[in-house]
Amino acid sequence: MPREFNPDDALSRPLMANLATVSPDGAPRNAPVWFIWEDGAIWLLGSSDGSAVKHLERDPRCAVEIVHFDNNAGILLHVGLRGIATIEPMSPDRFKRLLHKYLGPEAGWNAWFIDNVAQIEHPDGRMIRLAPASIFTNNVSFFRTGPDLAWPPYVDDGFRNGR
């Protein structure tokens, strides 16, 4: 008996997401990504020559899956987002907020990583935006405790599976 939950809980955490796209030959592709949820959309990092951006430029249909799993606490929450992605110009401010979500305050960021991998001002930088056509939540946190003790407690907050 899955329990519903507000997806904002998982979307606000520094969890890994998996972006699913379609390759030119129709085969599915999947990549782990960092994300930020803002303005009713999930934003992912990309570059003009990156495979995810190229796949989405050709076929913008995609899915993003996020899982919050904490075995000791008995938490297993799943959020699925599906829809049509757009490729947007790099937004340095949004990119910095995304990095802050995962890396903490800017003063603690690894200079080599920022200079060589997460180049905030790089001209090839892009952002993948998915304003989902549907959001699916699945709370199977009862795997350890049973449904009466599942986390979080059921609250009718207006979100429904398959929304």
C-alpha cells in the first residue's frame, strides 16, 4: 500500500537524479545528474556537445527519476517526472544555486573542480529544463516497518500519484 508524499521533499534534497533520453537508434540512454527544482521545472546541467543535450535536441521526450533511500531510517521515496525538455542557455546564477545545493557554501568549493569540470561561465554550458507533464510519487518506506509506521506519515497535501 504505497503512500503519497509531497515531491518537494525529495526535489529539495541533494539527491542524484537519473535522466533518461533516447539515442539516435532509438535505444534508451540513462545518466546520473545533479539537479535543482525551481519555477515548476527541474533544471539539469548540460553542454552544447554533451550527449544528453544532443539526444534532447533531436527528441525532447525524457524522464527524470529521483530516489531518496535511507536504509537505516526505513525511507524509500521515488519521484518520477516525465515530459518534453528544452535546452536553455546557461544561467550562471541558477548554476551556482545548483552547485550550492550539492557542494555547500561557495568558499568550500574545490577550485580544480570548478575550473575544469563545473565551468560556470563556459560558453558551451547549457541547462536542460523539464517542466513535467506528469509527476509520479511512490512512497514504499514501509519495506522495513510496515505501512502503519511508514515515513513520512500520510498527509493529504493535494499531490496524487500520476499527477
